[in-house]
Amino acid sequence: MPYDLKPFCGIFPAALTMFDAEGRLDEEATARHWDWLIRQGVDGLVIAGTSGEFIALEREERIRLFRLARQVAAGRVPLVFGSGHYATRLTIELSEIAAQEGASALIVILPYYQRPPKPAVIAHYREVRAHVDLPLMLYNNPGNTACVDLNPREVAQLVEEDVLHMVKSTYESVIPVHDLSLLAGDKMRIFYGSFLAAFEALCAGAHGWISGILNVIPKAARRLYEVCVMEGSCHKGLAIWKRILPLVHLYTYQSLGPATDLAIYRAMLDIWGLGGGYSRRPFPPLKAEQTEALRRIMEQTGWIEPDRVLEDVG
């Protein structure tokens, strides 16, 4: 293993990128939010990931975010920069820049939209790794990319080859997590990458959790990690997870009506007075009536005071 992977565990929010109402990148608001996450006790940040809306960013804007993250973090937490692109050449170029701008590691999404065959996908990662001397995280997210994913045995083989060092496993199922834990769990870092089954994933061998929902539940998620992974208490972890589930259901059951997950997180931050900013269109913000419905749910579930939501569950 060429890298020390010990810092890569725990809660790594896929950090929001803040835009203003006209869709302009708001670096000041972005910096405030990232600093707030760090002060909430997260273990690291993923910059320009899916919830950071990398797909809506121009190349130079991604680079601006890399530079901003380095300034904001100031060495307090590891930074995982999203440098993936459909094209291998462009992924390499952006990865090299990310390394220059202070990345602790790189997260590289599966090639998206087009569907290269699996040997080409594997070759993509081998070529990226050959050009960059940083830990490389596979972003295994076939649902969003439409690209063929890499199964646990293929991932484990690439770990053996020193091509991959970590994975963000973004599935409803935790099967890839426990399979990888068996095959290569002592040689890599496994992050669960959805918000649907994080409790089960942490109990099944995940070293950490990466998700957009962590933008609004950093303390509760950190406690979930401590209980499930460090203390080995799935019983206590389930009690914490049940406090988090109402926020998961806001999206999975569309409790507010049609709404994106990012719009929900941004509205929650606004309700707390922290400033959630905007997404770039075509992602819309919540409507006024949806925001009021969200406020009522937050009051009913205790999330209107996030620092107190776990007071009676340990």
C-alpha cells in the first residue's frame, strides 16, 4: 500500500457548492458552508462531487473550488477533489491540477452518459492512476452515470494493482460494501455513497460515509459512525438512524411534493439561518409552501434544533 489511508474514514460530506439566484458561483457563501461543516466535526470534505454539482461547473470553476477548499480547510481535514470527466485525457488534466491545488485524494466518477465497455472503463482508471501520485477513489455510481459499474472482485483486483485505493459505493444495496470488506477491506477504504442504507453499510464494513445529506446532518452522522464503527453497537446505531430517516424520506417519499434532494438541504440550511444558496438551473429551489411544510416536519421530528436531535438517544 503506497499511501497512508488512515485519515480516510468517518464522515465526508459531498459538500454543496453555493450559487446565487442568478446561478453565479458564490465563493464567499461556499467557504462559509465548508467552514461550518468542518467546525461541526466532519472527518473530511469531498469537493466538486455530485452534490457539489460538478456536472454544472465549467472546468475553471472546478479549479476555483479546489483552490478555495485548500484555503478554507487550512489543513484541518483531508480534501477529496472530484476530478472525473467522461474523457480520460480531461480527467488526467483535471486530476493533475487537483494534485497541484492541494488534494489529499481524488474521486473519479465512472465515465458518464456514454457507455464504454468494461475493459475500457478499467483502462480509464489505470491511465489516470499512471499520471497522478495520489490516492484514487473510484466513484462507483452506475445509476447516475449509465456506465457499467465495477464489481467487488474487479475493484479488489485494481486495489492489488495499486490503481485504486478507495471506493465510494453508491447503491441502495450494501452487498458491495461487505463483499469488498471481505476481499480487500484491510488494503483499501470503503465509503458508502448513498443516503438510503448508511446504517447498514457502517455495520457491514464501510470505513465511512460520503453523501449530500451530510451537509445537514454532520453531527448526527458523526455520532452514527462512532456508535456503529468505533463502538460496534448496531443497536444504538439503529436508534440514531431512525432520527435521520425522516430527512431521508423527504426525498425518497417526496414528502414535500416534487423536490430535489439538494433543494431540501439548501432550504434546511436557510431555515437554520445558515444560508443554503441556490443550485444551478434546471435544479429549482423549493416553493414557498414546500419550505413551510419542511419547517413543520423539522419541528415535528426535532430537526428544527439539530444540536438537540440526539439528546435522548445517546
